[in-house]
Amino acid sequence: MTVVFVYLLILVAAFFFLVVRPQRRQMAAHRTLVASLSVGDEVITTGGVIGTIRSLDDEVVELEVAPSVVLRVARAAIARQVHPTPEGPPELDEPRSDGDAS
């Protein structure tokens, strides 16, 4: 009986450290990103739309995706921020995982 309890305890601890903690960390990072948004930032939504923030309020962000084309999206739908580089195309705030070193 105690062996089963020990295995169950190990399983619960492993689940917590391998699933719950990383997910909490990712959610906290997303909340920080959403709170730090400002007008003029270039962002990517969870649907893959790239645009520049034209206005913000507590729940809605207006993104300009083309000249005179503005979309209203939920603030929580912003997935990440795009950082422009002087030499080339914009870079995402997360490193690429496809093995490309450039």
C-alpha cells in the first residue's frame, strides 16, 4: 500500500514540475507582454495577423494591417511582439527553433 502511495506521489510531483509550472510561467509571460503593449508596436496575433497597434484600451486593440485597414482584436489575442532589425526583416521576440543559425 505504501509503495503505491509513493508512486502516486512521484507521479503527481512529476506532473506538476513537467506540465503545471511551465504552463504557469508561459501564462505569466503572456500577461506581461499584453500589459506592456503600446501604440506603434508591431505585433502578431494568435491567428497569424501581423499589424501595428494604432490604439489600445483594456480589452480591445486596433491593428493597422495595411494602409487604412484597421482590425479590432481582443487584447489577449496578441501572441507576440515583432522587433525590427536595422539590417533585415523583423525578428520575433522568441528564438527560432527550426535550426537556422541566422
